[in-house]
Amino acid sequence: MNLGNKMLDLKGSGLGLFVNVSTSKGLLQDDEEDCFTWWFVGSGTSGSPRRPSAMQTALRSCRDSLPLSGSHFKSKKSNLSANELRAIKTLSSRNDIVIRKADKGGSTVVWRRDLYISEALSQLNNPQFYDKLDDDPTPSYQKVVSTTINNFISSGDLPVFAQRLIQKSPRCSQFYLQPKIHKPGYPGRPIVSTVSCPTSLISAFVDTVLQPLVALTPSYLKDTTDFLICLNDFVLSSPSDNPVFLITSDVNQLYTVIPHADGLIAAKFFFDLRSVNDPPTYVLIRLLELVLTLNAFDFNSEFYSQISGVAMGTRAGPSYACSFLAYQEKLFF
């Protein structure tokens, strides 16, 4: 693939850009602060949501520390040369390539578009995981989510302010690949951007309940740093005549192979561990079911739905996958 000399020079810079974002006090209004408010156990099922006092203090401090406008910010000089900036602009405008972050390592990858599309279609044409649709189901998805939320509000299972879980301006999710340059053949990891899709808010809501429960499981590790911290206190001792072997394993395509029924059983197990069943477990399970099934997305102007597992990209996905594995550990170990 011909990128040109100036563009090849960018490889030494990692094709990375640091963008200075100016934020002002006027940008942090009530609507933005709503993202901090979901559900707090013991808040009841009526009236307005309550923020913990610590959160209110933190928000107030953050807001007060911001300038009244962005006029106090001055543009900083770019750390790239004029030629490098022109090369980046040229690269970003080309329609024969796709620029993506690598799945691991943080590298930026320039992918030939025809190869990118071919890799994506090789995955999407697998009937075990995906189904091709005739048109965009976003309007019908929005109706189902809206009806479900309003019905739970009418029955008293959710408070009136749960209407905030209904997306105001829904759009179809977008499918893309992250190149696995550390693997032979450079396959792509399927990611679904669910920003502003009909289930994005209920997915985030379910995650605020499920994630803390999953984090309490014995084998839970948040990330690599958490793992390294655990190793600091880890001591492996065994009799000399009885050696101990460390074994690791990996689930192939975990997110796409979790059966819906088994995944929901696992999630229900953890929801039922709460000391206060508010909101009720059956409400959370129904919302999670919508996240798993109303999952259509657009790729290359074609629409698909994922018929197995959970989309890697929806907010509740990691917690859902962790709950499934944690439940399997409980069953078999």
C-alpha cells in the first residue's frame, strides 16, 4: 500500500495525536450532570434521584474550578511538523484505507479498505453469530424500550425519573474492527459502537448494578495493574514432593459465544445477592434481555443483528461476560 514518504515518516510518531479540549463552566450543566445520576440503593421508587453528598461535593468542586468560558485557553503549538500535519490530513481524507487503533499495544494501524471489509464480512456472514436484516430496526427497537420503561414506571417497579433511560434521539449502532496485529493473519476484533442506540442508556443502568456485584467475586481482576498488585502479595508454596503448576486458559470469542439463557441465569444469580432488591431483579433481567436482543448495527450500509452473546461495545458487556464466567466457576469449582 502506497502511503507516500511523508506519511511513512509518521510511523515514527506512532500516528498519534493529542487533542487539547477546552472545557468551561457553561458546558457542565444539569443535563451533563445527569450522567452521574443513575440509581442509589435505598433511594426508593418515587420522587427524584438523590446523589450521595460526596458526589455532590465533587461535582460542585469540579464546576467551580472551571473558568467561566473557554476564552482563557490558548492554543498550544503542535508537536508535529507542517509536513506531518499535512500527511495526517491526507491520510484521514483517503477512502481506500481505514485507520484504526490496534487491539493491543496502542499502535495505530492503516488498513487497506478492501481487506478491512473482507475481514468484517467473513465474520458477519457467520450464521452462528450474526443475521443479516432487510432494513434499520432502530424505530421498532426504540418503541420496545420506551414501552418497557413506561410499563415498569406504571407498575411502580421503576420511578418516574427512569424515563431518562429512554434515548431521546436514537441511532443505529455501528460495527467496526480493531486489528489484532499480534496474531497471524491480522484478524479483527468485532466492536459495536452503541452510542445513542435505543439500548445504550439501559445498558449503562444495568451495568451500574451488575459491575459492583461482579467486582466482589474472588477471581475478579479489574485490569493488568490490578493483577500486578495481586502478585505483590501472592505466595505460592507447596511440598517439594507435590509440585504446583500454574495454568492459564482463554475463552475463544467469549463475548459472542455466551448463550443468552445461560448468561441471564448468571446475571440473575448476582442480582439476587443484593441486600435490597431495588430495582427488582426481574426488571434488571428484562432490561438486560433487551440489551442482548435489540442489538442491530450498521456496517457498510448493511444492517445485521447479533444472535448470540453480547456486543463488545455495549456498556454492560464486560460485567455481563464476567458474571457469566464467575457463575461457571461457582458451578464447577
